[in-house]
Amino acid sequence: MVLTAILPSRKFGLGELVEGKAAWNIGGVKADDLMRDPRFAPILMKIEGRIHDSDMDNLVAGKWIPKDSAVKSALRKAELALGGKKPSTKPKGEEEEWVAALSGQLVELGKQLLRDEGLPVAYFALGIKATQGSLETQREMAGHSRGYLDFLEGFVKQARGEASE
């Protein structure tokens, strides 16, 4: 199964998304309207929860420490894979393996939401885009290489009702 996604400046059956424009239009629905859709927040939570879990698994295992740039790469690879693009090279080293694994997990999440909940691919694609925006904002606000991942740690624990350490 190949999922089609809304990619920058490329038109698909669901509509068009032009990078850099706030007025995304997907199937006649604007991005602002999607953000108000009650199904959208859980999509973001699932995406960001998966990123957080992957980060924590790596830290607990005592492996290398992921940075926001690795998450950015994984999100971009997932976005491309949703559009049908296969990875061009095999991952080399721990970081590339982690990026490839996270990207694969995000693609599988998109397929699962489509299969189990009938969620339009456009919603998941916008969830990936929104997550990329959140990453940029949090990294810029924190001013260090794990700003987004550090933010996610507290945010996801709070959203899941887990106790803070």
C-alpha cells in the first residue's frame, strides 16, 4: 500500500499544499479548519508520543543521544515515504539507523490510522507538517540541540498523565 501525501508544491487528489503559505487547502478544507477538527489533536499526540518514546528508548538503552536535527530528518523521510519515495541508501551508524527506524514507525502509524480509523492521509500529512513546525519553534526557543526533545519529555508525560520525575 502506497500512501499519497500532500507535499510542498505538488498536487495530489486530496488537494494542494504550498510550502510557506498559511492558507493550505486540502480537499477544500483549509489548514486552520483542520486544526480545529477534534481528530487532529490526537494525531499530533500520537506523532509526538512516538518521537518521545523513541528518544526515551534510546536514552534508557545508553545509546547515543538523539538531537532535534535527527528528528527533523526522520519527519522529512516519513513525509517523503508517505508520498511513495523509497529510501535511497541504507542507514550507516547509530544516528542514521535511529532516523530510519523512527521514520518507519511514523509511516506505519499513518497506515494504521488510515486502516483502523479511516483517517484521511491529508490529516496525517498535516500532522507531520505541524510537528515540523513545533520542532522548529521549540528548538529556537530553547536555543540548544535538544530543545524540542526536552520539551516533548515534559509535554508527553503531562498529556499522558504520567508523574514527573
